[in-house]
Amino acid sequence: MPKYKIIINPIAGKGAGARLAPEIKTELIRLGLDFDIVLTERPGHGIELAQQAATNGNDVVVAVGGDGTTNEVLNGLMHARNAGDGNPALGVLPIGRGNDFAFSMHIPTDWKAAALTLKNDVKKPLDIGLAKGERYPEGRYFGNGVGIGFDAVVGFVAAKSRLSGILSYLVAAVKTISLYFDAPTIRLQLDDQTITQPFLMVSIMNGRRMGGSFMMAPQSKNDDGLFDLCLASQVSRMGVIQLIPKVMSGTQSGHPAIHYVRTRTLTATAMKGTLPAHADGETLCEEGHKLYIELLPGQMDLVYQPD
């Protein structure tokens, strides 16, 4: 029987982690899993706990929280893998604000349904991204995607909101239209081309969705070795408002301001202005100048729900 380490962020989902911890324990017992539960105590603690769980021989390490919690656990597992200290599978019970990683990776966003995926124990190889530069010169791993520009600022604004769920991102998007409008000129060095122009938004996707409801790359696959980039040129404020429902429904392809390209590596350099950027919601920089990003194929197994 697989051995599971359950890492719960008690403050995820505005305290949902702490409230649900007893219920989660009861459900996992009902499912007959062999598990141990630990709660994070501070930012970054999930990285330490996940690395330790891998070293201690757990078969599956489960992030219970939002995208930030999942990103910490993912980073801990990658550190363990790089050190030769084990390579357990990643599981997720989503109870956060956006749960974009779970949605993008075909994990039910209802935590009880996601718990059943742990019981079913179906796995697939998962590509992992690595972003280097600014706050993380040594690199920060990510699973879902990196946002540069408008969507990064939306995430920064949403994180300060008292609202929760999709509503927090929608309100943040409206506020960001006035806060962040003049697109920086960015040079993008890709595998086989270089593009330099003003970009309102550069979404570098291994998954499909960001911001709780924005389908940046509906066709993206997390095991094909390539990022799907959604590039948005400068548009008017009204143009941004008109684009929002298209991006929410994933129908922005074909819009004159939207361009898609695929690549395994990417260097983004601010030629004019600066780069606000995040990886899986983790701030890479608020006014950065250069980031290097690459995709590492098949780095770990993911427990998921097949279509």
C-alpha cells in the first residue's frame, strides 16, 4: 500500500485548511489510505516538509491548500529529486482561492473528489518549469505557469483582497486596468525566434488556467515538453475589458491582439519599462528586468483523474 504524506496549509482558503483538517483526516481514513498529516507553520515550510517527506520514503506527497501550497510542495520534491533523496509522486487536495494547478492538471477542484484520486492512484509524468532571475537567481520551480505583465499584477492585487475565489480575481482585473496599462517593451528569446515589442501580457503555460478563471492556454498539455505562450499586445482599456470574457471562456485565439507560440526555453528582457512576474502565484519580481525560463520534461509523477 502506498504511503502518503499529507501537507496541509492551515491558512489556505482564508483558513479553510485549519477548519477542514479534521474532516480531511476522517475522509482519508474512510478511504483506507496509509497516511500521516503535518501542518505548515510559516511561508516556505511546505518546501522543507515535502523534501523531508521524500527523504523519509513516502510514495506520494499531497499538497492540501491553494496554488501557493502546491508550488511549495512541488519545489520541495524537486529539491529532493535533485539531491537523489527520492522522487515521490505529487498529489493535491485543492482548498485554495484559485486552484488553477488542480484544474489545469485534471485534478477535481472538489477536495473530496480529489481525495478519491489518491485512492485510485492513477499517475502520469508531469513536466516542471524552472524560472531563474530577480528574487530567485538560483531558480524557482513551477507546475502551472508564469505570468508576466497584466496577469501578474492582477494576482498581486487579488492577494491583497478580502474577497475569495473567482470574484477576487475579477475585481482585481478591473482594478488593474487603471493600475497597469502601459505595456512594457519586452524582448522574448525563444527556441527558434526572437520577438521584441510592447506586451501587455506574456503567459507562459504548462497548464491551462490562471487567476481562478482565465483560460490562458486551453490546448496546453503538461506532458509534451513545450510551453504554450499566450502573448497579448497593447490594447486600449476598453479592449482589455472586451478581452476578459474571451480569456475566461478560452476563446481569445484569433483576436488580433493575441498570438500563440510554443517553446521549451524563454528569456524575457525588459527593453522599456519593467517586468512584474509570478510563477504559480509566487512573486518572481514586481519591477524586474530579466528572467530565464525553461521546461524540464517528465520530472515527477502526478496523481490525477483521467478523462
